[in-house]
Amino acid sequence: MKKIEIKRAKPMDIPVIESILLDTVNWLNDINQQLWREEDVKWDALAKSYQIEDFYIVFLNSEPAGCMVLLDYDPFFWPNVAKGEALFIHKLAITKLARKSGVADALINFAKDEGIKQHASSIRLDCNQYREKLRAFYERHSFVCVDEKIINEKWHVAFYVYMLTGGSRAY
């Protein structure tokens, strides 16, 4: 029987987060779908955008199996969304050994539950526009693509929104 547990990260979890993200970097490189570089997932780089408390780690049978960032403000990708109006998912990553185990679903459901607790109107995320399997995963979780655009003339981005109960439909 699988036991899935999600915990907010603490400073002692930094090596765990780096390891999970590096596992994803290596896996995506192996399948020719580079997303992040190794140096992008070192804490020195991550700390420029995130606090340790922004990360959540998912454990499968007490072993680290994935992580994500959950923010209440994202002025870079979502400049028209006020602080606290939505929650934003970033750096969602699952270790190779935990793929297809339900931990990614658990993280998405956790984000939705947190959004409700924090009275957010929606959960928002962005992903590579050409990652069809990833996009299908988000769409299975009822996220709706509300825009696609090229950022900084190099990143092809799809923008997704999941409206929480009672939230407005303004994107």
C-alpha cells in the first residue's frame, strides 16, 4: 500500500529539493526535452526567486518523491493577478522512480486544497507550450489553457488556470 505525505520544506530539506530537481533535469535531458539546467536547480539559483517555505516535498512511503513551489504572487508570468488572489505552481518535479505513482496528482490536489484554505480564486501555472504529455496531465486535472505566448523571444509558454469554487472567470 502506498503512503503519500506532503510537507512544507525546511532549511534542512535543501539537498532533498536539489536532488529531486536534478533527477528531473537528468531525466528530461535523457529524453531530449531539456527544461532546466543543472545550475538552475542548485539552491543558490533557486534562492534568487524562492524562499525555502515556498517549497513542498511529497514523500512516497517515507522517501522523497517530488516537490513543487506554491506562491501567492507571480508578477513575472501573471502581472495582472494581485497578490493573494491566486496560488501559483512552479518547479513541480517528480523523481524518476516515483513517476506514475500518484504523487504528482497528490501535489496538484494539495495545491487546490491550499487555494481553498487561503481563499484564492484560482490555481495558476505555466509550462512549455510543446510538452504535450505535461499539458494533458494538467488538463486531466481540469486546468484550462488561457494563453500561449513566447517570453523573452525564446520560451514558448502555455498558461493554465484552475478556477476554485466561487472564483470569477477573469483570467
